Amino acid sequence: MEVIEDGTAVAPAATEDGRRTRWAEHRRRRREELVTAALRAITAKGAGVGMDEVAAVAGTSKTVLYRHFADKEDLYLAVAERVNARILRELAQAVDSASDPRDGLVAIIGAYVRLVEADPEVYRFVVSHPFLERPLTTDPVQRISGTIAAETARTITAHLRVGGARGASADVLAHGIIAMIRTAADRWISSPDRVSADTLVSDLTQLAWGGLQAVLTPEEVQ
């Protein structure tokens, strides 16, 4: 038996389980800290950042990085997952605050464009996959796009129901709209004389919503 600080006797197995739990939590926290450092390094050094630069910003060495990440791909996936979670959180907040389907579409486009604007180097890092040496089974960028498209489809379907139209095309059109938004954002963030984020959001909304009304609204209500 082992006696801990409060005088309680603890079986060796329980003590060992406690140590493993504390060690696992320590590793989880340290891994999250290193992901945060990687994001800082990407913001400061650009999407082409190297592992040496990530280690320097983290105040550690590549050896330590590789204790917490199996390889560069593992670090990339951890960064992409952090970005993914942020996009989904902000997207949900934006859509929940929308008063009608059009506002929902504005919220979706606005959340995406402003996240790109807030940290373009992190966006480029996630989209360009600089740490990957082989194709991924599941591309985190496609997963993000798929989730946003699903939310857009829900917004479009709500519009269809209000207008009396069928929603059979909503999912296909939603994915087309998200592809348009992503392509436009990619081009926009790389333009040296780009319009403001508000202008881009307004223009994309007009384009997407106007197209939806023309394609999906039943003839009798056009």
C-alpha cells in the first residue's frame, strides 16, 4: 500500500492508474500548447513555415515536437483540426443569430470570409497542405467545406419551404455555393488590391441568393 498526503492508503494499481491519467492529461495539454505555438509560427513566418521555426516559437526543439507528434503530417492534422473547430464554432454562432434564411447565408459567407481575412497565412497553411508528403485518406479542408455546405443546405431548404418549392436540389446547390465561396476567398486573399471583406460578403450574397431565387422559386411565385 502507498499512503498519500491525506493519510489514505492507496493500492499500487490505483496509484499507477492515477499516474497514467495525470501523464496522459499532461501530454494532452502539452500537445495543445504546441499546436498554439505552431499557429503563432505560421502567422509570423507564413504558410511555408518549417519545423525548426515552429520549435523556435514554442521555445523547444524538433526532438520535443516529435515526442508529441508522430511526424509533420500529424502536426498539420492537429493544426487543421484546431482551425476546423474554430470555423464550426463561429459558423454555428453566426447562423444561430440569423433571423431568416437570407441572413443565414450572409452569416455563413461572412464567417468564412472574415476567418480567412483574420489570419490568411493560417488559411493558406491548412489549404495548401505544406507538411504533407502523401495524399490524406480524409482531407480536413474537404471536411470543413462539407460541414459548411451541410449548414448552407439547411439554410437553402428553409428558403425553399417558405417559397413552396421542393428541396431536392438543396444539397447539390449548397456544395456548389461553398465551392464558389472558397474559390472566391482564395482569389480574394491573394489579390494585392482586394475589396473589403464587407464588399466581398455582400457581392457573394447577392450572387448566391439571386441565383437561388431564380433557380428554386416556383414559377407561380416568381
